[in-house]
Amino acid sequence: MESIVKPPEKITLALSHTDSIAFNKLIHVSPQTIDKLIDAPALRKAIAKVFEWSTYRSSLSFKEYPRQVQLDKFYITRAFIKAIDATLASAQKSPVFRHSLVNSVLPAMFSAIDKTAEREAAFKRRYGFGPPRFLVLSPTKFCNLHCTGCYANSDSASREKLSFTIVDRIIREKTEVWGSVFTVISGGEPLLYESEGKTILDLARAHQDNYFLMYTNGTTIDKEMARKLAEVGNITPAISVEGYENETDARRGKGIYKKVLSAMENLRAEGVPFGVSLTATKENAHLIPSKELVEYYTRLGALYFWIFQLMPIGRASMDLVVTAEQRLDMYNRMFDLIKNDRYFIADFWNGGTLSNGCISAGRMRGGGYLYIDWAGHVTPCVFNPYAAGNVNEIYTRGGELSEVLVSPYFESLQEWQKDYAMNDEKYEGNWVLPCPMRDHYADMLKILEKTNPEPADEAAAEALHDPTYHAAMIQYDKELEQTIGPLWKKKYLKH
């Protein structure tokens, strides 16, 4: 274990006599304080050390989960603190982004956060469990690219989209009913969304109490768009690449990489915090993640990295899926970069210890999420294309989005999560292999057959009745268990 640098002794002693409630009040600083911190890098560094030391102590004192799980969370939290500091540093160079952040975004978000506990308690009284923490929303299927293996099967011919009225209601309901202030926007290409004369920028302006992570191909982020994003202040773009120029252009189209670099330059000039979204396949898994790649994009201004391992859905095939050996290698490299170099990197599958396993279907024990696509399908996860309901139909009959959480399909997945990951707290499940859809497809098939959810598209419908696909997925899971299965007991349960 590396040594953790303690903050100054006086701060440490003060912190040791501060209970958790008081500490929460301490970190709930005012926008005016943050405005001052933007110009005070030395003070930010000192405060970061306080957070780091407090998080480390909490990690070691928390006994509910395996010790190494808690250390994984400490390492990613420490990396997150570093990314926040970089965001404040970039705001110092951008008067437009700084003004929006301090005068609009932070006051609205702090106001919403103040109501979070009350809203969560009200939700729990009604449903008997906690609400989801966030959702992923794809308001449009339309995209100007045609990427190989796109999970959304998006292209320029796709015209399906949600109305702005529906999208606005979804964000308002999750904020007011769940107490959720974080929203992920995907697609299609979100920056091409338009409905009722409104765009994604209008959505962000209407909901300054939410912070939006937006996955984008970056091709439409010119200087004007970068300035608009700075003015809105509560959107961070995660720009999609597949590695360097050769890998990106091979999947996304010739010349796309140069447009991506231009988008990053424009965002950097305006002080807009952005990250990188990486899709790993069998062909580029040696790069994702690698220290050279992460350092390269960090120099270009990226503050975080999201990794998606290609799922065999849509135009994808099993031939492109990373092998079990590649996935284990990706796991080792990712946690090495998080721990030793403090890069904020998240992988939906290899990062299961950071989230206590699968978080799909709203996960009733907390921290869950769900997905809504352009047609209104409400599915457990972006990569699980079977719906428990349709938000358009739910709202038309006067219902609420939250009702899908108690649907037979979602409840079956929630029970699977509980039995697999938290089986009498014996941890008989494996949080390094957390996904029912990808890592435990035989179990997923039983749930699909039992609850009969609606396929979100033709490919999902065909997969339900394709024995060749079933056999390939199940065989892949056996290879995962053989290769990665021992890691859980060896690294996480040995103590």
C-alpha cells in the first residue's frame, strides 16, 4: 500500500473531532467560496489533502464491504478530487464558463442538493427502497456518423426522437421525486437533437439544478458551440474516440479524428471541462486503457475517461468483443492508472467494485440507474435492450416514471443483484464480473423468459430466439469465469 500524505496536523485533529453531518456541512460550500477557490490553487491543494485523508480513514474504518473494495473506492475518489481541481483551474482561464458556474449552475445545484435527503426519504416511504441516483437519456437516434458496432444502431437516416416536453418532464420528475441532480445524455448525437424548437442546450438551461454528462462524437463542436457550452455551464462533453487517429477513423470514418482534435481545442479555449469516451474491442483493447493514451488525451485537456466494452448488440458481433484475457489485462491497467497516477477512469464492467456490482434497473439497495431511449423505451441499462414500459405511454395515462421500478422485469433484476452480489453479505458473487447481460447471460435468459419484457428493437427481438447467439454468449461467460473469476477471491476476499 502506498503511503498517504496527511494534511497539516491542526486540520487533521479538527477533522477527527468532526462528525459526518458536520463534515457534510463543511464541504457544502457556497458558490462565492468556490469563486475564490478558483484563484487559489494552493488553498485548493490543502483542501484536497483534507478530503483525501478523510476518505482514506473512512475507507479503512468501513467494515461492511471487503477492505480492497473500499480501497478501490478511495483511489477513484482521490482521482475525482484531482479532476475537480483541474476543472476549477480551467475556470480561472474562462470568464464565460466561470460566470455561469458560479452564478447559475452551483446555486441551482446546491439548492436541489439541500432537498435531496427529504425527497429520498419521501420516495422510500412510498416504495420501501431508495430511488435511483441518475438516469441515462437518449433523446434522439439521429447521428451524422455510422460507426461499426454502434449499440444504438444510429445513423443519419434515423429520425426517432422524444419530444422536448417529454424530455423536460423526465428531468423534472427525477429531480423532484428522486432527488437526483446528475443526468447522462447519450444518443444518437445529442447535439443534433431538436424538438419543438428546442435543443440539448435549452434542456440544460431549463435545468440548471442538474449537471449533464453528454456523450458526443464531437464533430459539431466548433468555436461557436464551445462558447454556447461555456455559457450554459452545466454540460461536460465526453468525446468518443477509439484510440488514436487510425483506430478512430477506422470505426467512425476518415477525417473524424481531426474534427475531434478541433473540438477538444475549442472546448479547452472556452474552459469547458470535457472527457474522453473509449469503446474497447478485440482490435484496440491493447490501447484501452494505456498510460500513453491516457497521458496523451490529458495533455489535450481531458479530465476523465469512460470505457465501454463493445456489446454484441445492434451491428456488433461476437468477433469484435474483447476476449477474457484482454478484459483482465484492461482491468489491471485501469486500476494501476487510477491508483498510481490518479486518473479518473471508469469502466462499466471492470469497475464493478467501485459501484458494489451491477447498478441497472434502479437497484433498490441504492446507487442505481435506468435508461430511456429515443422511442421512450425504459430499459434497465443502456446495454440491456428490453423494456419494462414506455415513458410516452406512462405519461399519456397519467402515470409516473418511477412505476417501472416495481415492474416484474426490473424487480427480477433487482433480486438477481441482491442474491448475486449481496448474498447474506457472504460476497459469493463476483463484483469483477457484475453484469447479468454480459457476464451471466444464462441467468439473464431466465429473467427474460420469466418476465417477457418488450424488445427495444429488431436486433433485440431476434436475439431472444437465436440459439447460436445464446450459446456464444454463455460460452463467453464461461471463459470470463475461468480467467477472471479467481481474481475476486484472491484480491478482494483473501483478507
